[in-house]
Amino acid sequence: MQYQGISWCVSNPGPSVRRTSPHPAGLTYDGQDPAPLSARQLRALISGATRELSWGLPAVAREVDRWRELAHRIPDAPIREDALNALSAKRGHIDGAALFSILPRARSPSLLRLLVAYEIIWDFLDSVNERGAAAGQANGRQLHLALIDALDPARPISDYYRHHPWRDDGGYLRTLVTVCRENCVRLPSYERVRQLVVREARRGQVCAINHDLDAGSRDSMLEDWAAKEFPSGHEVMWFELSAAASTDLTIFALFALASEPTCSDEEIAQTSTAYFPWASALAALLDSYVDQAEDAANGDHSYVAHYATTEIAVQHLRLFIRRCLGEAHSLRNGEKHVLIVASMFAMYLSKDSALTPGMHETTRRIVAAGGSLTRVLYPILRLWRTVYGLRSA
């Protein structure tokens, strides 16, 4: 299989990777501001912030409180601990998911509930799968069937804990899946995007591989997964493709599109292409970047560690950011999409671990690649983390 563009920077690319140009195809750094504070961008920022502050964040808080109450009633202590930890330690992920609710013209309670519940499933499964990693990939794949079931109302509910060491969650995961299904069918254009979001959910089963305890086996399986999923190759590397599949941003963007009364096939295709792999991969890579010290200490899989050096990783993160912003700007409501992805950059990079003495300068360079909007959002989200006690989350 031939992945073009960046194979020179991988620590162990393997014999199937062709070494070509030094950057991913289509990615160049021209020095121009990729997210300038134009009048339209400022209007998008103001309207998005107004909806988020006056409606989105309070509604998310209420949803999270309901799920936390249910999580407290989980009978098996390890599952209960995983559920509660996912709600607290990964709260920023939930707020980030809910930000997609600013895309439709009108507020959509069904969209917001769906975004929150689906992100909670994603984060919960990551914690449960990691704890049960010794049970093998069969366990991880079975757990991650919930990602698919939640988006396909006609599909039978699976036995998610069939291979898991602990089984009694008091109906927590099944309830999350049911709430997602109920709100999917309430989106007026959901049938238009259903096949695509289910495809992305199936790709999300790559998360089951991420926690494989054998690093060599894990990387080989991830590369094999990319080869099977993209048999004709791709302009980015196998680990960037599997990183993209391990996030749910593409699904969220399609949810938002489905909440509109009408959407065209062209809009659906453009949205899917913009978010996969670009925004989705970048989310996983930035998450890995800010957690690299912790991952190294714990022996956990780190996507950013696949780059040969820190400098190469920073160069590629900067290039991905610019491509991501360009793709977002090309969409309908482009300024709102740019606001969402720029907020994502700023949110990850405002974490305490990204500001340690050894990372402060590289983080500054990555933030700068996001343009004026990202530089404005960065201190705001740093303050938000401080106010809500999430500086290390």
C-alpha cells in the first residue's frame, strides 16, 4: 500500500510505504493567516459564543448531571468508576462536542442531547476498554458495537459486556444508546446522513486496537486496518488515518447537517471530506501531543510518537492545522466551522501539560499556525479551564 507525502518522518514506516515528498499532498505553508478576524468571522464568533453561553453550556451541564446521577447507580464498581471518571476527566470533550450545536440556524435540543450522549459513549468506552485491555480485542470490539448501535435505530441491541470482566452497569450504556437513537430520528435530515455516520462509527472500532497491550502487534494491526479501509492509498500516513478514525468529529459535523430541514448530497460529501481525515486526525494528534509525557510514563499508545522527532511532529501539526482550517472554510457556514476547529486547537493546547518548560515553545508555534482566531481563543479557553478546574483535563 502506498501512503504518499510524509513517510520520511515516521520512526518505522515499513517496507510498504513509499518515500516521496516531505509534506502531505496539498499541504504547504505560505505564511498567510489561515483564520483572519474578518467581519464575517467576528460575527460568527459573537453569534456562536452567544448561543453557547446563553443556551449550550447550561443545557450541557443539565445533561451531564442527569448522566452522572445514572452513573452513580451502576452496580459494578469498576464500571461505575470508569463512567464517573469519563464524565469528569473528559468534560472538555463533551463541551467540545456540544459546540457543533451552533451550526444550525435554529437551536435544536435533539441535536444537543445527541451530541452529548454520543460523546459520553465514546469517552466511557475508551475508559472501559482501557481497564479491560487484558481481555483482548474481542472485548474492545464488542464494547464498541455501542458506537454503531447508537446510530442505527433498526439494528438489534448488542451484548456489549459479553467478554468484559465486569458486566453489570445497571443499563447505563444501553440507556445512552437508546437516547442517541431517539434523538437521531428526530433530526429532520438524518436519513440523508445515516449511512455515512454508521460508516464512521464502524471505523471507530479502531479504538479497540489502540489499547492492545502488545505495541508491535498494535501498530501492525493499525497499519493493516488502514490498508484494508483505504486500499487505493491516501495522501496521509496509516497512523494518521487510524488517528482520524479514533475520533467522532466527522459524525458530529454530519449530525449538525442532519438537523437542518434540507441538505444536499454535495454538502454531505463536502462535510465528510473536510472532517475526515483532516479535523478528525488533528484532534487525535493534538490530544496525543499534549498527553505525550503521561503516555510515555504509562506505556500507552501515542499517535504523535510515530513521528521520528519532535520537530517533525510540530511541522506536521502546523500543516494539518492549516489544511483543516482551509477545508472548514470551504463549507456552508464556513466561519462557524472554522470557529469550531479553531476552538478545538485552542482547547487542547491550553492544557497544563502543553505549557511545561519542555513544550512551551513548540506549543506556541503550533498555536501560531492556527492564525488570528486561534490566538484570540487560546487565552479565553485557558481562562475557561482555570474557572472550571480543567487545566489538566
